[in-house]
Amino acid sequence: MKMRKPTHPGERFAEFVLNQGLIISVAALAMGYRVQELREVVDGAPLSIEMAEKWGIFTDTTTESWYNMQVAFDEWEIENV
């Protein structure tokens, strides 16, 4: 039986941003990214370790938590596609 597909870290990040009463463009500017650059990852592009580090700081979590979400997502894709 296949495990359920892990949530992409971009989806979790978007939830965090919305729960803080913000929008993606504000988050992007606060972290020094172009809005389109952040939007691409929120929409499913792979999360880099550098962006995971900034997300950890922005969300007061860890780089590892964000990057591990990406690894789990990628591993599921490899095993189930």
C-alpha cells in the first residue's frame, strides 16, 4: 500500500503566511526574494537549502524541518511516479 503523498513545503509555507495575516508578496520582500521566485516554490518548485534556511528564520523554526519536507516529497515522487 502506498503512503499518502507528503505535502510540499511550499504549501505549508503558504499556510503559515496566511495564518500570520500576510500575503506571499510581503513574505518575499521580507526575506529578500522576488515575489515570482517565492511564488514558484509555493506553487511546487523544489525548495533549495538556502531558501529553507530563510524560511526557518522567517517562521522561527529550523532549516532542517523545511528541507526534510522537501526530501520526503521528492522521495515519494521517485518511489510512486
